[in-house]
Amino acid sequence: MQQTPPELLFQREHLLQQLTQHPLWDLLVIGGGATGLGIALDGASRGYKTLLLEQADYAKGTSSRSTKLVHGGVRYLAQGDVGLVREALYERGLLLKNAPHLVKNQDFIIPNYDWWGGPFYTMGLKMYDLLAGELSLGASVHLSKDETLQRLSNIKPQGLRGGVLYHDGQFDDARLAINLAQTAIEQGAVLLNHFGVHGLLKDALGQVAGVSATDEETGTTYELRAKVVVNATGVFVDDILQMDQPGARKLVRPSQGVHIVVEKSFLPGDDALMIPKTEDGRVLFAVPWHGRVVLGTTDTPLQEHSLEPQALEEEIDFILRTAAQYLTRAPQRSDALSIFAGLRPLAAPQDGSEKTKEISRSHKILVSPGGLITITGGKWTTYRRMAQDTVDKAIALGKLPLAPSQTAYLSIHGAQPTSDRSSHLYVYGSDLPALQQLITERPELGQKLDEALEFLQAEVVWAARHEMARTVEDVLARRVRVLFLDARAALRIAPTVAALLAQELGKDQQWQEQQVAGFTRVAQHYVLKEKPTTLENAVV
């Protein structure tokens, strides 16, 4: 186990020094999303020398852009995928135990406007409860019309017959990813963000034996050798597969999910809303999150993938139109505080089908002739099981010595029971006293980043020192979630964040200006502007 002083543990210089200490790694993971981080943690906690490389930042892609749910998937149950639901409900229960500072039991209400809706959804959700077993978050119950209106005060009363209340998990996705990265490092792994893999190394037999990778900050290139290389790059898995097998058939077809964030006043109270059947056959959620409400999501097949996918006008219209069918006071375009899009790495359909909502979210592990292990599919809730299965696969192939998985009951960094979420600082969990001590030592860091927001200057310094943040975007998108909560505010405070980061990382004025300019280019896409007058499917 690491004996490194806590103040050095997550410092980039310390991690880079370890990079060259191992001529041969046991396990090298490409990709720092939920799956890759889970694999690094699983491997390190089993005792393997583990290295993870991420081209951008942890959870930069899909893993920071979810609907913020830790759930079994009610709609997967409706599709008959009982095995996936059972597995996800089990993992939901473990996450609530292992990261109680970030995962909480959330009440959801399905409003019922049809005479058959109450009994139908009540019976279905009783099955959902049953599949959760001992890790159930609570029994689902039928609500009268009056009870439903009392709990969802902005729901349309006309034709309402009642509702069904059920329980699921709710969390902060990017914060959990950062805590997973910290836990993996505490278990002995080396993790580096802003470190891109641009080639695979092969031995004399043509087997994958490592990677060629570049530190994006310094431009230094490394050849890193490993017994096992895992491709856990989400929608980018085909890019890595092409390095191994040029011309290989594509495994993934990205599907886009869009979310709109609005003020809490559109969903007063503590309950989330679940609309069970929309015009496209999906479900739509309205979920309380950090004092705001997340509306989503969509399911739009795409041909291309990118690090910054952008919402289509048809997706925006769908979310706002569906919300207006159920809410008395419905959000307008001008009410959007932020809009974000994420890509799901779905299995590429072999029959030309466009029905991505019907593709199973179960994960798949594939081994190329060159020995590259690729994992794709799955969902945030099942990241731990996906990681365990991936490492088990490497063991089954004879690439790693036998060692049992340790993660089912391994507490994640920051874990502590958290019932009081009145302060936004609850997300720091057991780190909170040290963050508060930083403010005591430097009182000026207790100032807000923006008078209209709750976030503090100390959080930027903390993100750089202990959470491996290297850029303004790292901070405002994934450490302090301002970009996802209020994009215009994020643009306002970017110069302040750049100045604080520059002081902490030893950067100059030119670096600050470049950071603000780069962040501004990204953040503009999170601001929902006036609807374009031309091009029906124009990108915001």
C-alpha cells in the first residue's frame, strides 16, 4: 500500500515519477470514464501494478453527462431484460453503501392519467422492488390524486387519477468518477489525465504488449509496456481497435442523450418525476440535482462521435414539449440554465436498425487476436461489475495471476453517511474538514466564485491539489459542476478560476488567457440560445 504523504499522493509530478519505475505493468487501462476507473480500482485493489491513461480528463465524456441516476432501469424491466435490472439493482445497493456521500435514496413519482395506469405501474414496480432483494431502497406505493398533487405541486391536475411512488438512486456522476480515481491511487495505481494514447506496442508474435502515449502538457512521449492492455474508451473504442486491427468492423454506434437544466421552481419539493411513456417510446425524467432540476433524456442515433457532442434542435424541442404536457408551469427555452449532451456506446446494429432504445445496455467484453481486451456497453450503475468482469477475463486468459475482486465492499474516497445536504459542500464527504481547514488558513478562499452561486474559491485550490484538475474546464465542468448547472455563470467566473489555478500550478498570464479562451469555446455550447430561424436540425 502507498506510504506517500497525503499532500503528494495526487500530485501530477509524483504520479509522473512513478510512470517510469515499472518497466512492465500488470494492467494498463486506456480511458478514464466510469468503466476505466472501475477497472483501475479493481486491478489495483487485487494487487496488480496498474496504470490508467486518459486523453482528456476523468469523466470528460459520457460519464459526466448522465441523467444522474443510480438505477436498475425501470424501462429495461418493461423490455423484459430482468437479468440486467437485477444486476443493476444489486450494484445500486452496493454504491449506496460504498459512496453514501454522493449516492442517495431518491423518491420518484409516476403520474397516472389513465384508469389502468395505477394498477399497471404499481404491479411492475413491485417486481422492481422484489428484484432488489435485501438491497431495496424502499417499497413502491400507490398515491391518490391529492397525494400526487401535494408532492408534485407543478403537475397538471386535469385528468390526473393518482400516482405511483418508487425509490431509486441519485448521484453526482463526475464527482464519483473523481473519487474513484482517488481511491484507485490510494490502492497503489498510477492514473494520469491529459495523457493520450496514440499507438499500441506489439511483441514479435504480434500480441499487444503496451502503448505509446504522450503527456499532453509537456509533449513528452512514453513507451509503456504491460501484460494486459484494456480498451475502456466508451464511444472511442473503435479508434483504439483500429490501432490493433486496421479495418476492423465497428463495435459501437453512438446514441446521443440530451439534458436541459432548469431552476428548482419547476419541480418544487424533494420528489423526482418520471414520465413512463413519451411519444418516442422512451421515459423522461425530471430529477432534483444540486438545487436545480435535470430534464432528460433523448435517444438519437449518430454516425460520428466527439468529445463535445451538441444537442440537436429536435432533441431540445422534444424535451420541452414533453415537459409542457405534464407541468402546469412549463420551462421555456429561455429558462434553460445549461444544456448538455452525452453519447452512449451502444453495440453497432448489424441489421441496419435505428431503434437504439431497444438495444440492451448489458456490457460486452471482447478479446482481439492480438490480445487487446475491449469492454463496451453497460451503464454507470454497473461500472463496478463491468470492471470485475474485465479483470476476471484477463485472469481467465492467463495474463494475470489469480486474485479475487475486492471492490464489492470497498469504500470509495470520501465515503461517509450524509443526511444533511443543505450545504453544497456535502459532496466532499470525509474530505470536508480538510477543505474547511484550508479556508481557515486562507480566509480569502472562503469567498464565493460568483455572488449568484454557492461555490467557493477554496474548491478550485482543492481541485488542483487533491483532485487532479489541470484546466479551467476540469474545475468548472467536473470538480465544481457550474458548467452543468449554470453555463452563463461558468463563463463569468472562468477568469477567476484561471487566476486561482495559475497560482496553484505555477502558470503565467498567457496560460490564463489561453485557458479562458479554450473554456469559452466549450462553454458556449452549454448555453441554450434563441432558436435558429433556419435549418430545422441546426446544432445549438
